Amino acid sequence: MIAVDAMGGDFAPRAIVQGAYQAAIKGIPILLCGDEDQIIAILNSISVDSKEIWPSLPISIHHTTQIISMGAEPSKSVLQENDSSLVQAVRSVAQGKAQAVVSAGNSGAALVAGTLILQRVDGILRPAIGSFLPTKSSSIFCIDIGANTDCKPEYLEQFALMGHIYVSMIKNKARPRIALLSNGAEPYKGSQSVKQAYDLLIKSKLNFVGNLEPREIFDDQADVIVCDGFTGNIMLKTVQGTAKAMVYWIDQERKKSLWHSIGLLLSKGLFKGLKQKIDYAKKGGALLFGVQHPLIIAHGCSNATAIENAILYAQSVVDNQIISRFNAQLADYLSAQGITDSYIAAQRAQSFDQQQL
Amino acid sequence: MIAVDAMGGDFAPRAIVQGAYQAAIKGIPILLCGDEDQIIAILNSISVDSKEIWPSLPISIHHTTQIISMGAEPSKSVLQENDSSLVQAVRSVAQGKAQAVVSAGNSGAALVAGTLILQRVDGILRPAIGSFLPTKSSSIFCIDIGANTDCKPEYLEQFALMGHIYVSMIKNKARPRIALLSNGAEPYKGSQSVKQAYDLLIKSKLNFVGNLEPREIFDDQADVIVCDGFTGNIMLKTVQGTAKAMVYWIDQERKKSLWHSIGLLLSKGLFKGLKQKIDYAKKGGALLFGVQHPLIIAHGCSNATAIENAILYAQSVVDNQIISRFNAQLADYLSAQGITDSYIAAQRAQSFDQQQL
């Protein structure tokens, strides 16, 4: 069963319910969390135009009375709006009613709800969002792409570890190459936090290949790129913006010349494929790493197809036990290094004591 | 006279000297700073293949004995290598021998040399690098794109002011729209520093239009985008990387289908134009704002044409008195607000005293 935040997203609830309906037709059991009357009205209207009426599909509804808006302040809203569609959807996974949750709503709030309700893996300082970006001949796993705007070097070190484990698991690579996103290849390049993370990663047992400039992210020089959530998010959105602008300029140029028009008409299929390659919204969403259960953060602008894809992705994560296998390996790594929540708390207390001396 | 750091850059000294020679043919007086023997040998070899022999051109040489390498630690090398080509080139401007300086060498060192030797404008906390990026129907001025990796909110506020002055001067716009680069439009989105800068800019007299996501940088929603140098650099290099990757993928697809091949052959001119639009290396370099004299930071990978363009750009900055006019306006703005170095020092002392209480 996949829990879906029916009220979260720019086109919620209609696009979300429609996407859930499409996934249910493919046999995926869905728990729609949101306003029951609205959800039923949408499901009824979809059923009219479709062969399958919704009561015959594996769809359950969990009625909720609150909505966390896209512009709401994340922590405050999660703590105060306990009967929101988001909080209830996440809670259904923590309680074992569902095995994964999908939300296209306020991503900051989804992150807070995921961290507080699904709980962090013991010893993990900050959960992080990870996603693959296509490269010239393969793909690169970017972590964090939006969960943590300000990162201490130790957070980046843990993102690198999570990237290592995930990519070695998914791509069956023993020692994936880990790079650090920076503004230059030299060790002295980068923000203070990036420079200190460089020093930590050089000393780690990971296959750290140094700093990587975003000019080279598509060049298959690394399997994982580690970044703070602010910069990672800026990088991914710049990729999207540039791709969109290039398609726009190509179209503008086409209008200027008949030959260009004919040329582009002949190579139309090419551009369709290219657009899909870059438009990572099509993939549905990104996983949150470092928490106990699968949470998929879908794009706010998700349409029904994107939501359907996010749900299919969530189901494949569940079927392949991705998060439980990932967490088991992560726990092994952390415990081998003696890193637990209580160890970290003790370290912090010690450092506080030293500052007082 | 334009001072040129002949020894700085991936292809130095040959590409630099060649570029300077080309600019000198166009009548621009050049002061080449670097190893005299090497420079003369290159100039001689160029003269052999060319109509113009170099002694007939307006080229002077200032012999220097040290080189700051691309990988050297910026502050240390500038302070220790006083007879380096970079330091001497910058010094020649401070001494009035030349009116602007171009360097494709270690950009961190160029920045340190610019700040220390050319001196900050009174009241400016940190000089910043600014450059235009093409947009769908115009361009957007990005500041800072690499000078300051870690920025306090007050630095970002001053970058906004410098962007405002420069764009209103260059584009003759009374109130250019100023945006802040962030991971979301909402005021609560962004790193700590960006969020605090948002609060400062909302209160300022500038035409602040809020946060801008990089998905929308090409959409003409703002005239200036303010960012810290780390994120700005990541954004610009991601634009370059994405454009390069798209051109690569188009070429790969072309090889798969005869129709695509023919199509792309017909629209070849289109892609050439597009590549030039995005490849901002062609423009030669970017200006440093907030110092007393013009310093142009060229790309490390500059070839001779890029250096020639950077020198032509430097000459146009001198001819149009860009930096002196800019600095006069900046001084007016700052003094109207009572902001000077001594005011800032007094503020800092006060805040230090308060922390001690």
C-alpha cells in the first residue's frame, strides 16, 4: 500500500487523485489522504470517463481536515497541523498501514514530517534527498538536492557515505567514485564547509576523487556528487532552466529560416528524446535517504502522469526493499565506526565543555 | 594602455602573448608582464608568420621573475610573490602606468591582488565579479559569480546595490529589477545568509522582486540576480555544462538516424549561433566591481581569441570610463547612507563590545 498526500501540489487534489487512480488501475494499492468529499467527487468524475469505476480499484481514503499550503513555514506547519493530509500520509507509513509515502506538496514540510515521523537512522545527522542525473554515457547520483540548505562538513561526509551505499547497491559497483561539488578542482576551492568536507573525505575509506566542477557533471568523471541541499538544488534547477532555454532558442531560430525549419522537422524525434532526458520531472520524484521508511518527494508542479510515475517508483522501492536494504548497510557502516546518536550527543557535550574551559 | 598578465592561464604564455599581439594590431597599447625572454621568443615567432612585426606595434614588456601557478593558494602567493606577472600587472594599474589589467591566471589570486593593490571603494565590504548571462529576450546580470565563496547577508545586499548601479548605467534603466538566487520563491527559502539578505533587500530602496529559482533565470523576470560567489559560480558552470551536454547528445542522436543527420545538417547554422550564445568564454572575461580600477578576470582556459576579446573589452571599459563612473555613483549611494570604512569599523567594534558584555 502506497500512501499519497492527496492535497499537496500545485495541481492538487485533482492531478494527485487522477495519478493515484491511474496507478491503482495498474494494481497498486493506494491510501489517499485528504478531504474525503473532494477525493470522492474527483474519483467519481474520473470513473464516468473511464472503463473502470473506482470502487473496483484498490483505493482507500483516509479523511483529513487540514492542508499544509505550498508557502507554509515547514517546521511550524508540521508540528501544528497534525490532521493535515501530509502528516497523516507519513504517519500511516510509520504505523505500518502503508509501506511508502508520496507527496508533491510543500517539500520542506515533507522533509520535516519524514524526519520527525519516519525517524532518522541511528547516527545519521541529517536525512538528504538523492536523485540521478543523466550523464553522457551513464548517470550521476546527486545528494543532497534540497533537504538541507546549510550544511556542516560532517553532514556532507555522511551524504557521501549514503551516496556510496546507494550507488554500489543500485549499480552493483564495489567502489563508486565520489566527488564533491565545488567551484574548482583544487582542494582549496569551495565554501568553508566544502573545503572542510574535502579534508574529511580525503581521510575516509570512500573512493573520493576530489572536487568536481558542474561544467563536468555530465562527463562521467564520478558516480556520486555530494553537495549541500541549497547548491544541489540550484545546480539541478539550472540544468532544467538551461535545457528549457536551449529548446526555446532552437525554436526561435527555426522561425528565422526555412532550411532550419525543414532541418528541425526532420530531427524532431531527436529533440523529443533530448527533452525527456533532461526533464527529470518525468521520473516522478526523489527519495529521502537516512530515514526508516520510503518517502518520495514529487515535484510541486506534478501532473497526473508524474504522480502515477512517483507511485510506481514508490512501489518498486517497496518491492525491491531498497530502503530496508540500504538502511541495513548504512547501520553496518556507522556501527563499524562507532557512530550512533548517543555517541554524537556525547561528542557534542565534550566539545561544549571544551569551549567553556 | 592595458596591462596583461602574460604568464597566467592554462595556455600561458603563448596564447596570452598571441592574444595581446592580435589586440595590438587593432591599435590597443599593451603592457605585457612576464618573463621577457619567453615573451620576446613568442612575439618573434608570431612575427615570422604575420605581416606585422611586433616592434612596430604598441607593445611594451615589463620583465617579471615569478609566476603564480593555477593551483597556488591565492592570498599567500600574492603576498609572497611580489615580482610575479600578476602582481606586477595589477600594480602597473595602481601606479597609473596602465588603465586596466587582464589576467587569465589563478582567479583567486587575481581577486586578492585586485582587492589589495587596486583597493576597495570606501565602504564596500567585498568586491564581486559580475557578468551578463543571455536570457530569452535580453540578458541578466549575475553578481557575484566567483569572488566570495562565503557571504554574509550584508555582502549580498551590497552586491545588489552594485548590480543596480551597473545595470542602470549600462542598460539605461532607472529601476532594474533585482532578484536573489534561491531554491524557491518563498521568503523562507534559501540558506541562512540568503534568507537574511532577503530581509535586508525587502527593506532597501532597490527594486527588489524577491527570490528567483534558476529554473527561471532565462525568463526575463529580473535584470540582476544576486548570489554568493560559490553558488553563482556553480550556476554559471552548470549552464555551460548543460549546454555542452545537450550539444553532445544532439550529435549522438544524429549518428543514429539518417533523417536526423540530414535535418541537423540543414540547421547547422542554428547550432553554431546557439553554442556562441551560451559559451560565455567567448566574451573574454568578467569585471571586478568594488575596486578603484578596472580588473578583468579572463577564463583560465582562454585561447588567443578569448584573450584578444578580454583586452578589447578592457579597452572599451577604459574608453567609456565604466569603472570611474560606476565608482562615483557607488560612492554617492554609500555616502548618502553614511557607509564608509570607518563607519563599518565602528559598527564592528560596537558589536564586539556587546558580545563581551
